[in-house]
Amino acid sequence: MRLNDLDERIVHALAEDARRSYADIGATVGLSAPAVKRRVDRLRAEGAITGFTVRVDPAALGWETEGFIEIYCRSNTSPEAIERGLKRYPEIASASTITGEADAIVQVFASDMRHFERVLERIAGEPFVERTKSVLVLSPLLRRFSSGSPA
């Protein structure tokens, strides 16, 4: 499904703050609150909106260290096998297959350097992993959580 401009603006407003009222969103996009609710309900029913969530600063949960791990897999490793192998790591915030030399990249949050090192060692020990390459984040410069193009 491709969102039209109005639906995209509603989704963008919700992505910025999912607790905004339908009336507030309506004032922004030029619709009544009931019209916004109907559109949100339709977008949920059609699967364009998959849910609502809360964003928490990882440091507030004790996750002070962030890094990325490139994973180089053994031959014939499927994306499904990578996903199955990584699902059990609560430290992994995201995982994606990628182009280039590495097969996948994962974003990891850990309590400290030693914790990050232990996670890295466990991932490197997975049967589908041939080798890894990691980098640590010094300062996150920009994080966007909204969906769609900026309104």
C-alpha cells in the first residue's frame, strides 16, 4: 500500500508523538478529529500502521555503550538463519542484511565495554558466523524515528 500525501502527514505526526490527540493532528493536517481517527483506523486495518510504541533513552535502562557489528557469514547462510541466530540477544536493537562485503550488520547496546565485548564474542561464536568487524559509537549525532517524508 502506498500512502497518499494526507495519510503520510498523519503518519508523520503520529511518529513524532503517538500520544497527540486526533484533534491536534487534525488541526495540523486540515481535518476534523473524527476524520483523522477514521484514517488512522483504516491505516491500522490495512497494515500501514503496525502499532504504537514508546522510545526510551537506552542510557536510562543502563545501556551506556553502543556499537555496530558487521557479520560475515559462512557460505549459503540464509537471512532467516541469521535472524534466528540473533533473535535471542536482547542487546541487539536492530539487525539487517546489507550490500558490500559483510552479510549483515547489527546495532548493539550494552551496559559497558566489557558487556559489549561479551556480546561480540557470543555473536562471533555463532555457527553461521565466519568473522565479525565492530565499531563503537562515540556520540550519536542524529536519530530519526518518524516515518515518511518530513511534512
